[in-house]
Amino acid sequence: MKEIRLLSLNLKNFKGIRSFSLEANGENVRVYGDNATGKTTLFDAFIWLLFDKDSNNRKDFAIKTLDKNGNVLHNLDHEVEGVFLVDGKQLTLKKVFSEKWTKKRGSVQTEFTGHTTDYFIDGVPVKKKEYDQLISDLIDEDIFKLLTSPSYFNEQLKWQDRRKILLEVCGDVSDEEVIASNASLAKLPEILNGRTIENHRKVIAARRAEINKELEKIPVRIDEIQLNTPQLDDLDKEVLEEEISRLNTEIDEKMTLISNIRNGNAISEKQKQIQEIEIELLQIKQQHEAGSKDELYKLKARIQEEQSNLNILQQKIESINYQQKYNDENIQSIEKRLEELRNEWYQVNLEEFKHEMDCTCPTCGQPLPEEQVAAAREKALAQFNLDKAKRLEEITAKGKQGKEQKERFIQENEKLAKELEKLTSQIQEKQELISKLNEKLKVVEGAIVDVTENPQYVAKLQEKQRLQKEIDELRLAANESIQSIQMEIVELKSKRSQLESDLAKFSIVEQTEKRIKELEDQERELAAEFEKLEHELFLTEEFIRTKVNLLEEKINSRFKYARFKLFETQINGGLQEVCETLYNGVPYSSGLNNAARINVGLDIINTLSEHYGFKAPIFVDNAEAVTKLIDVDSQVICLIVSEKDKQLRVELPEKQMKEAI
């Protein structure tokens, strides 16, 4: 187990203490002093030296020394130095908090510009990062504070964090262990079906709420249905069905009578004659239009065909015009290029030989022999003539090639012109033919006679009109009889509707009774499901109660004096997670005296030190409240209020005092 003991703690200008040295020598010590003499300041200095905070876990607190008027005394170094024994090896840590004064350019006086903090390990200046890393390697800050202050666990941690630490130290109880410890929970795993207790309780709560709502609605629905149920007093279903059947028969008979009146023999015969006349009218019309219309249709088809051929010829002419334009543009381009080649040929042909040569020897500077100079000139002249002839030949070849291309385009344009002339003639012929066909079409259209001018057609049409008039006269006479019968049918239908309405009441009552039975069955099913959910809820609560007992027993067994309440029963019977420290049944947060609070805190430190494998100096503030501290394996520094001690006084243990004597 790792152990840290405090050998000495030296303060200079720290929170009003000008200079003080706590010589603990790694043993338990008692520090006496009146209020405001600096007892708690020792603990603040101890924590600040390690973690830049005071004993209340505040990072921003007053370090500087003040005068009697409460003003800061400037230009002072605020120092804390601690000498520790870490697993048998001495370690010295020192921290110096200073003001920074800077003289700005052009100014005589210095100005306060901030603070600096210097760090020392075993007297050697180090960077903050290295200093913090050393402390971090020794122990985690949160764990260290848990092990150095009896009040830290109960007063500075949230209950959720306290609960988390207890479960971490003592271990949680698994669901399997809980179920195995209580035989009544044997069916719970099957009920949970993979869900957690908390999630299944949520499912039960949601379903219970739904069932309650449904159960509340069912009686209301039944009442509404019963209120809207028709009364069957003085009604006989069989009598109603017989009467309705009789009325249907009578109505059918009267409808048949009307049909017979409307479809009398005289009317039927005349309607048959009209149908025959209509067939004859259609035949006359077809014969009348047979000859003239055929010729008209043929002419229109011929005109359409010739017009299509004309369009094809016009498209060919457009294509030829486009090709001629393309050829003309190429001819112009070639002529321009030929003109450029002619000019280039004349320029080359006008070029004359010019020979400029140095006639002295480059080595000795003497004039070259005349025959050597002449030979060189002849060679240069021959090369000039050869190059000139070659260039003229190339220009001539290009010109010949361009001329041939030009001739091909001209020849193609001549062919296109002949084809254009031929197509123009064909178009003129087509236009003349179409014009003649249109004139012929007008003549044919004018010669067609409308069928209404055909005497045979007109005679048949008049015969049809006469028959229709006779039918109308016959129907007019029958309408009066039909209207009388229809009035009787309306009265019969009205009686039938009333009877059908009474008969429908039996069906409504039957459906109502069926619906009420369905609702009553649903009510029984919901009640049975609710009872089942109640049993499941009881099992989950029994599980939680069992787990509470096992968990609290397991955790409390690790402590000698402290006890912990981890669950609280709510008004509705449910359990809520909490974490309340108890001593002899008295809650730490209410009713527990200071002495018990300190000893409970020390008991918690003993268990946590064993769990974390670490012992650290414990500062017990307000230790005067305790007549006897419980046994603690770590170094204990008691801070005791003593009115007579106006300055801090350190008292060593009795053993150490005897050795000093």
C-alpha cells in the first residue's frame, strides 16, 4: 500500500499567516488556536500546494496577506513548502505565488500586470506541467481529497457520486444473485424477457395507464349504447315481415300495370314501323352518297400525293443550292491561294545571287589564291540556283494542285446547275397538275346534292314523323291512368318505409346487444391483464426490496461505524435511489453531531484507503468536538479551537514528547 506522510509544512505570507512551520515528522499532531488564527489555513495551504485549490475545493480564493484595513500588501511572495515521506523516500514540494510588476516604456514607475507561480521539486525549479505530472503520478486528485478530509465524502460530493463510489468500492449485486436469494422471484426472468427491471416497470406503468383509461371508458360506452337503443314495445317482427312482403307484392303488381299501359299493342306496332323506316332512310342515304363521294375522296387523295411529291422536289432544290454555295466558297478560297502562290513565285524568281566571302586566310591573314576564291563562288552559285529551282518547283506544284481542285468544284457546279434546271421544270409541272386537280375538286364538290333533296328520302322522313305523332297522342291518353296508379304506389311505399323502419329496430337491438357483450368481454380481459400486471409489478418491487437489502448489507459490512441508505420508499410504494450516510440510525445531513460526523468520515476514509491502497495525511478540522477519535491507520492532523491560544500551537503525540524529553 502506498503511503504519504507529512514531515513539515511551511507557510510564508499565505492567507494572513506571515510565517509558520508545522513540524509533524510524519506523526499525528494537534494544532491549537483561537478562531481566525489560521488553523483551516494550514489545510488550505496543504491542498493548494498540491492542487491549486483550498480545502473547500475552490480554485479562486484569497491567498494574499491583507493589512488591518483589509488592503492587499503588495510585493510579497506567498509561499508554501511541504516535506513529505512517500513510501519511505523524502519529497519536498514548494510553490511560490508572486505579483508581477512591469515598467512600461517611457514610464518611471512600475505597474502591476498580473501574477506568476513558481514550482519547485526538491529545491529544483520546474515547469507547472512537470510539477502537476509528479503529483498526478502519486495519486488522483479526487481520491486524495477523499482520503484527507473526513467531511469531503459527505459534504462536497453529490449523492450520485457518493453512491457510485460505494458501488465501486463494495461491488454491486447482480440480478442473478438477487433472484437466487428469493424463491418467489423464480418466474421473474421469464417475465422480463431480456428487459431490465427499470424498463419492465416502465412498460408495466404505461400499460396499466392504458388499461385504466380503457376500463374507465367502457361503462360510459355501454351507457351511451343503451341510451340510443330503440324500444321494441308493441312490435312483432314476424307480423312486420309479412306486412312488408304483402306491400312489395302489391307495388310490383301496380308497376307491371303501368308498364302494360305504356307498352300497349298500338304503340308497339307503330314503334316497330318507325324502326323499319329508319333502316330504309339509312340505306337511301348510303346509295345517294355512293357515287359522288367516292370520286371526291379519290381526288383529295391524289392532291395530297402530288403535294407530297412537290415537297420532295423542293427539298432537293434546297440541297442543291446549299451545295453550290459551298462549292463557290471553296472556289473563292482556292483563287485567293493561287494568287498568293503566283506572287510568291515571282518574288522567288526575281531573287539574284550575291556572293560575299572573306578572301583572306583565317590563319595567316594572307589573301587567298584567285582560283580558290573562284571555285568557292561557283559552288555557292550552283547551290543558290538549285535551291531557287526547288522552291519554284514546289510553288508550281502547289498552284497546279489548287487549279485542279478549282476545276473539280467548277465541274460539280455545272452538273448541279443542269440538275437544278431539270428539277425546276418538274416542280412547275407538279404545280400545274395540283392546280388542275384543285379546280376539278371544286367542280365535284359543287355537283354533290344533299340527301335532304332526295324525294324518296323526304317521303320516308315524313312518314316517320306521322307515326311519331300518332304515338304521342296514344301516350297522352295513357298518362292520366298512369298518374293515378303512381299516386297509389307512393302511398304503398310510404307505408312500407314505416314498417321497414320498425323492422330495422330489431337489427339495431341485436347489434347493440352484441356490442355490449363485446365491451363486457373486453372489460373482463383488461381486468385480467391488469391483475397480471399487478402481480408482475409486485415481483419487480420484491426484487428491488431484496436487492436493496442485499446491497445495503454488502456495503454496510465494509464499514465499522458508517451505514448507508441507498433507497427510499416513495408515497406510491415505489423505490427511489438515494445515498444517505447514517450513524446509529441518524442521518448525516440532519441531526448528527459534529463528533459523530468526524468519526463517520474517518471510518469512510479507512475503508476507502484500503480500497485504493493509499494512505494520506488526514486534516480533522473542528476536532475539539470529538473527545475520542476512532482508530485510523493514516497520519492525523487535528485542528482544535482553543480560545487561550492566540497564536497557533502544535502539540506532538505523547510518545514523541517523551522521546524529546
